[in-house]
Amino acid sequence: MLQKTGQDVQFTSSDLEIQLRCTAAIGADSGQILTTVNARKLLDILRTMPADQVVSLESQENKLLLKGGKSRFSLQTLPAQDFPLVQESTQLGPAFELPQKVLKNLLSQVSFAMAVQDIRYYLNGVLFVAE
């Protein structure tokens, strides 16, 4: 899901189990866009362009028009209301701080026991308990 509000742009992606959100200030015009687009296709297109290429995105009905240099791409979009957002918890529990070195050391002591390609995704991680 692509959301541009004012001079900020926010990308939200989800696989229906995990949701990631990234926000950046782009300093562009104050227009607004709220739509969904196939991120894989968008990323593949951007990889083919030079790294210093300036691109523009324009939402038109059910399409996202990407322009960069002499290139023009039209990507199919879906309404943002159809994007499956994960419910965010209002109570995340206690918070604490510790040095990065300590956390890294603790994880390195147990990470060898993590499953790598187990179909049971919950075994591909580490149980983290803070008491």
C-alpha cells in the first residue's frame, strides 16, 4: 500500500502474518495518493533504472503511472480499502533498554538452535522472555 500525505510517503507491506511499514520525508509537492500496487513489479522496474534517476508517480483511476527519464510504466492498482491491515496492539507490555552488544551476544548464544527452513514458521525464531 502506497500512501502519500503532504511531503511524506509511507509504504506498508504484508504477507497476512507480518506487516511492515516504512515512512520517509520526500519533500515533494503536497499532493495525496492512497492506493495499492504490486510491490514486486514496482521494485523490478526501479532496479532496471539508474540509481540516480528521479522518478515520479501519478495515480490515475485504477493505475499508477511511473515516469523516469524516457521510461513510462503503467501499473495496475487496487483500492487501499481492500489492503489487509494487521490489527495493531495498543498494549505492548513493558519496555526496557540494554546495550546493543549485550542483546547481540545473547542472541548469538541461542541462534544456532533456530530452524532455518521449517514449514512451521514459529520455529524459525527465538523465544524472547524478559523478567
